[in-house]
Amino acid sequence: MKYLTTENIDYLAIGAAVLGAGGGGDPYLGKLMAKQALMEKGKIPLLDPDDIPDDELVIPSAMMGAPAVMLEKLPNGSEPEAAFRAVESFFGRKAYAVLPIEAGGINSCIPVYTAAKLGLPLVDADGMGRAFPEIQMVTYTIGGVSASPMVCCDEKGNKVVIEAINNNWVETFARTITVAMGLSSMIGLYVMEAKKVKKWGVKGTISLAIEIGKRIIVSHEKKTSAVDSILELTNGYRLFEGKVTDVQRDLTTGFVRGNAKFEGIDAFKGTSFELHFQNENLVGLLNGKPCAMVPDLITILDRETGSPITTEHLKYGQRAVIIGMPCVEVWRSEKGLELVGPRYFKYDYDYVPIEELVKRNAS
Amino acid sequence: MKYLTTENIDYLAIGAAVLGAGGGGDPYLGKLMAKQALMEKGKIPLLDPDDIPDDELVIPSAMMGAPAVMLEKLPNGSEPEAAFRAVESFFGRKAYAVLPIEAGGINSCIPVYTAAKLGLPLVDADGMGRAFPEIQMVTYTIGGVSASPMVCCDEKGNKVVIEAINNNWVETFARTITVAMGLSSMIGLYVMEAKKVKKWGVKGTISLAIEIGKRIIVSHEKKTSAVDSILELTNGYRLFEGKVTDVQRDLTTGFVRGNAKFEGIDAFKGTSFELHFQNENLVGLLNGKPCAMVPDLITILDRETGSPITTEHLKYGQRAVIIGMPCVEVWRSEKGLELVGPRYFKYDYDYVPIEELVKRNAS
């Protein structure tokens, strides 16, 4: 059996941020929480979903809202458990394990914290294989799993339970409640039997994030670049290398929307790159032509260290390598693209897989 | 035993609007709902709270949000029952009766509808003896009764349950959820044992509203004015008679805030009246000096018919009689004034009872 220990947490957080595709937030506090809980409870089992009996319940635990807010409005530490237990009580059954819901700085750590606190194993799977901004954007929605009942808890002890007619309505209510809670809340939702994870989950996300993180941190120590090693692991592409010449951000809608411009260096000298983001990086244009688009992953790495740079931390003058990675197949289905394709995010592009775009641009 | 029948509903709605002190909304749809349910189920018992065993549960049923919205976003009719049953299920016990929460056009009718639909009696009491805009503004808050668990239901079938640390947080969450539901929701909250109603409830509100309404409607038929008769019944005062010369309204905060100016006629010729309102009428100034203030009741009556005019329906040129009525004693306590005194509503006045103000202004 695999186990997660405190040593894995730095790997996990940095690797999940690579899969977070610019989103998922600053993992600082999440890392501290996960490490502290693991130090108290020791290691926790990391379960292959296929090793869980079909009809056992698993429950995702996550944070909703603006991760930056958590650095000032500190959690009291009992919210994730409160949300998890409240969801559990709806079914009158105990959960078998905690399920991560997305790959991203903070939400890779919160389920570890919850699992360690509750003495439960963690499932090595998530519902995105990356990060997305809205509740309904999980592979489980395609599989007909309801996000309801969803529970939001805050650090003051308030608890709100949502039972909505579909996952989009869950998003609507949860967003407004999270704003009222002070822009962040701890949530439990998408309770499901293990067979749903086996069928619809993105398997191995946690192991993959840990391996990516390990390669980045080891390369720091060796003073080499981790980029090629990450690309090999994720079947990814080096889309661009250059420096940031402009960043525009708009926060008025409750998301970080904007774009960044890059000027090529070295092999990319004379070319330009434009990145459009809404919490996550969604569309990349090389010399004005799309070279990667959502739901495929676009991630900015620091050119020196290979560490991921989130959309919140993009700054003028940064030297970056921009990589693209194919998303999991289910996102490329008709239902998948309805949920998270470029048009959902109001971009006027039909989705073209990254492999195809790279081929086109090379010819 | 007293009973409520369809014949009482017009009386109840118009009388409750008098007690609504300018708030409580347009009862049109609420009246239709209550009448239809009563026609189906026949009469329902109207219980004196003192006749209910101490430890039986009673549950308030009400509408939250903008009553005007209900005229376009029609209820499907099952929401009040859904909210009521959801609250009930938290306690694993059946309710003994439905409890009105406020006196006001729409929220006098909704509990009748719910009681008739569920085949339960209605309690002859409420938690205000008038209307107020926010959830925590009930006598039960002073008595330490929690508004949680509170359930909000919409016509689409969405349900949200709030368990908050105090009644002000319940208001915060319920307001934001109601806005997300499209500005109106049906709610269940303040579940309590009957002994709390006996101690903290405003008793006889329903009977009083029916009696007020009856006097107004009978006087229409006799072509006389009901004003004196209402004043006698409520220990009220004729504060002013005149016509509306100006109305200012601001809806941007989700409430109807504003003021209206009046010019005296007949016995009040040469005097002026200024009314400040926030959903309900809160402060009245006669020639610039306060003559009534919240939590005492200020109600505008049509000078011809004696029918109440809500703040939403105040219009230039209307001829009106402005009456003031003393609130129930519990609102005049320190805790009561903290919850609903003039300073809570940001008016720079210390509360003075209406009897005292009338005396001062007369001397």
C-alpha cells in the first residue's frame, strides 16, 4: 500500500500547481495545515480507487473562494471536518475515504488535512486532472453525480447546506454563500460511491502531482531544469519561452480575468505569445494563432527553477517557459466541452486538441 | 374553538397591512393562495398559544424577499410545505401548528396557506406585532430562540438549509440566498416549543388583524371612515392628515429606503409631515419634530377608504391620514431597542414612546 507522509506535501503542492494550469491558488496555508495534521497522525494511506469496494462512500473535501483571502481570514481548522461530517450525516453512513476534487495548490492539501484529521485514507484520484473555477466543472457531473447535498462551513462556526436541482445551481448558491462567509469557505460535496470514482474519476492525479513536484524540487537541488522531465511525464509540449511584457487583470467579477503578453527569447526570439486566463490559463496564442486551449492544460513555469507561476503571480519581466499538456479524454467529449470548452468561457474558438494544434503550427 | 375561513382572508390581509406599518408587501398573491387552500381544506383552527401544550413544536412559515417579485416569479405552491417539512425533519418531530412570524400583507397569508395545505392549526400570535425587514427582528430573538435551522426553498425545487451561530448571520445568509433564488423564497425558521410563544410571542395578532380589516371593509360598505374605530382598537393616535407632495425612494440596497413629504389639510392646514421609511415607516416628523418612531407603528391610510397604503404604493397627490400605534412592550426594552430602535436603522434619535411624543407635541 502507498502512503502519504509530511515529506510528500511539498512535492504534492508544487506538482498540483503545475496541473493547476495557473489556478488553484497559493498553497502556503494549505501546506502548513496538511503537514501539521500529518505530523500529528503520521502517514495516511493513498488508495487506488480500484481497491475500494464499489458501494463504499467517498467524500471530497475542498476549499472554495479566493485562496489569497485564507492568508488573512485564517481557518480555525475544524471547518473541513465539520463540512465533511455534515455531508456524511445526510447519508447516515460513514465515509470510507477522502477524495480530492481538483489538482491545484490549495485543494491538493485540504483533502490531505481532512483525511489525516479524520484518520481516513486519501483516494488517488480527482474530478478534473487539473483545476477549474466552478463547482459543476468535474468529470463526475458528466457521470451524473450530484454535487448536492453540498455543505459550506466558515471559521466562525456557520454552516449552510445546499440541495439544488442541478450542479450549476449548486455553484450559484455556494458562490454567494462563500462571498457572504467572507470570500472563502470549506466545503464537502459530491458524495459518491466508489464505483463512480472508478468510472468517472481522473485516476492517479495525486501520484502524478507528487512525481512532478519531486522532479521540480530535485532539479532545484541539481541546478538543472525540470521542464523536459515534466513534459515527458505529462506528454506535454514546450509552447514558448520568453518574458512577460504586459499583464492585465480584472477582479470585478469575483474571478481573476485577464491576459498576459510575452516576447520570445532564444529559440523563440522574434515570436510573441498571448495568454488569456480566468483563474486558470485558458487560451494561448502563438503569433496570434491558438496553440493550446481549455480543457487542455497551459502552465507557466519559471524559466530558472521550473516552478509553476499562478495567474495571480504573473508579473512584468518574468522569464517563463510556457508548457501545454493534454487533458484527460473525458473532457474532450461533447458533454465535457459543453462544461469546460472554450465557448463556455466565452472564447470564440472551437476546441482543437493540443496535439493537433502543435502539428498545425509546426507545418 | 376559533376557526379561520375563506371569509376571514380579506379582513386578515388588509388588517395585517395596517399593522405592517407600510411594509409587508402586496398581499394579492398571498390572498389567492390562502383562499384557494382554505377552499380545498375548509376552515382551519386558530389556536390561542396558551391552549397548546408547552413542549409541542410550532414552526413559522413565511415568504422572504421582495413581495412584488412574487407577482411575476410565481410560486409553484409546494415551497412553503417543503421548507416547513425540511425544518421539521431536523427535529425528527412533527409540528403541532403553524406560527405566523409577522403582521404584513403577504406574511399574514402564507402561514394560513401552509396550515391549510398541511392540515394544521394556525397559532394566533406572531413575533413582531407588526412588520420588520430583517430575520433577527422578532421578539423570539430577545427570548434566545434561534432562527436556525432555517430553510429557504424556491419554485424550481432548490433548497438551502442555514445553521448559523446567531440570528444576524442567519439574516446575512438567507438574504444572499434569497437574492440568488431570484429575490424571493419561501422559508421555515424559528422552530420552537409552544412555551416560547407563550412567553415571548405577540399574542392575538391574527385576531387583531382580522378585526381591523373587518372594520375597514364594513366602513367601505357604510361609506364611513374606519380611522377612529382603528385608533380605538389599537390605542393609536391620528398624527396627521394631508396630501403627499414628494416621495423619494432608493432601491439600490435591496430595501425600499426613502422619505415622503406631506402638506396638511383641514385641521392640519399649515402644518407639514415628513415620513422616513426603510420597507416599513420608521420615523414621522410633524413640523420637523419627531411625533412617532420605530418600534412604534406608523401607518398611512387612504383618507377616503381607510385602507392602508404601503411604502411601495405612496404617490404624489394621495390624500392620507397618518396614524401612530404603540408597539408591544417587549420592543421598548433595552434589548428590543437594540434590535429595532431608531439607532439600529441609523436615525440619530433616542427612542421616545409615542404616548410621550404626542403629549410633548400637544403642550
